[in-house]
Amino acid sequence: MTQSNCTSLDVFILLGFSDHPKLEMILSGIVTVFYFITLMGNTAIILASLLDSRLHIPMYFFLRNLSFLDLCFTTSIVPQMLVNLWGPRKTISYVGCVLQLYIYMWLGSVECLLLAVMSYDRCTAVCRPLHYLVIMSPQLCFRMMAMIWSISLANSVVLCTLTLSLPRCGNNLLDHFLCELPAMVKIACVDTTAVEMSVFALGIVIVLTPLILILVSYGYIAKAVLRMKSKAGQRKAVNTCGSHLTVVAIFYGTIIYMYLQPGSSASKDQGKFLTLFYTIITPSLNPLIYTLRNKDMKGALKGLMGCHKAAKGEESWK
């Protein structure tokens, strides 16, 4: 079925980069490599933080959740994207598109809120180290995660339902490589101002409010670090918080540029590349960012590799 005669409302056509066939081949290779890195890196972090008892503290509980989130986020997008990049068929079923839209928005909202909770965790650890484990109790951590997933699900249901209720007048051509909310709004055949304003308003709640909380937390962290007399303590605080701040800057910078602009000043291809960056590249960088300057995580990963080698050695003797 070609794109020209595919008019069924049971499918959507994802145009993606179909007008650049050579670029599609290059991108398919890049996406495959980064997806593999994402799977390996985030799985390693989850296993290392579970198996090493030194990492059974709130900071690594949230990092483990972030790694799990990144695995789910990329897996909800990449397989379908690779099918479209590799072959002539650029279609996705209506049900598949709707599911991808809801899941994509849900998981994206979870990451925004989770990064804010992680900054609060770091703020508590640096500003009140003696009470850290009492304040950040397992019960509170689990409640926070349950609240994050619930609020994000509600946000996804409201925004996606509003978007899908817009009449499309038979238009099923999505100028993107995934079923993303702005692309779905663009194919509507009615005035979308009300929906766009709703997206902008909820975007402020889900994106800017957590960002403000992150900046406030790091303001308190900066004050606490400057008051520290121990250079080693300052270095440790900067190392652990610097990793999180790097991830926040990359993720929020891209999201704000993409979703909270007044109007869409970015070109079509620029928007696609930015989406590609924060959905594929950023999740693969997170494990590297969090392990580069973290001695405990490095030690846990070395231990994980040591266990793997020992198991292989035992198998070779059998």
C-alpha cells in the first residue's frame, strides 16, 4: 500500500523523513545504535542498584525509576520508528497511534515530575544529611512515585483525549515519525486554539512548575555547599548534583523549546530532530552522565561485570 492511495482512517501515515531517503538510512543506523546503548546502560543501572546493598538509598531508588522510565519511553517509540525507517510502509494503525500518543505523553510527563522529585531528594541529602534517611523514608519515596505516575496519567488522558476529539476530515497524514501531540493537532480541520491553550496551560503545570521547584532546590543546595568547610564534602555534593543538573538542562531545555514556544517558530525538520534528540539520544546519555562522576555507581557496575565474568568462568569449567 503506497502513501498516495492510502486513505483509510484505520491507519495513519507517518511521513517522518520520507522526502530524504538517504537520511532515513543514516538515521535508522543511528537510532539502532543509541537504542542498544539505552537498553544496555539503563538495564545495567537497574541491576547494579538492586544488587549492590550500598545503593539501597533513596537517591538510587529514584535513579532506578528513571532508568526504567527511559527503557519504557524509548521502547514505546523506537521499534515502530525503525519499521518505518527501514521499509517503504510508513503506516501505523489507528489503535497503535492512539496507544503511542497516550503512552508517550504519560511517560514524558512522568520524567518531568521525577526530575523535580530527584532534585528534592538531592536537596534533602545536602542540606539535612543527618536526617536524610528519616525524611526520605521508603514509604515517602513510594508515595511520591505513585503520585507522579497518577498525575502524569491524568495529564495524558486529558490532553490526548482533547486532541483525539478534534475532527480530521479524513486527513491521516502525520508530518512526523511518531504519533506526537502537536503533529496530531496540526491535521485537525477546525480551529484548534482552545486545545492549544489547554496544552500550553497544562504544559506550564507539568513542565515549568517542576522546573521552578528544581531551581529552588538547587538554590538551597548552592547555599549549603558554599557553607561547607570540607573540600571533600563540597566535591561529593557537586559530583552527585552535577549529574542530575546536566540531565535536567538537556531534557528541560529541549522540552521548553519544543512545547512552550508562543506559536511554532521551529521548522518542520528542526522539530523532528529535536524530538529525536530527547526521545532517543537523551535516554542513552543518562546512564553515562550518572556514572561518570559517581564512585559508588562505578563500583557497583564493576561488581556487576565481575559477577558476570565469574559466572562465565564457572560455566567454562563445567
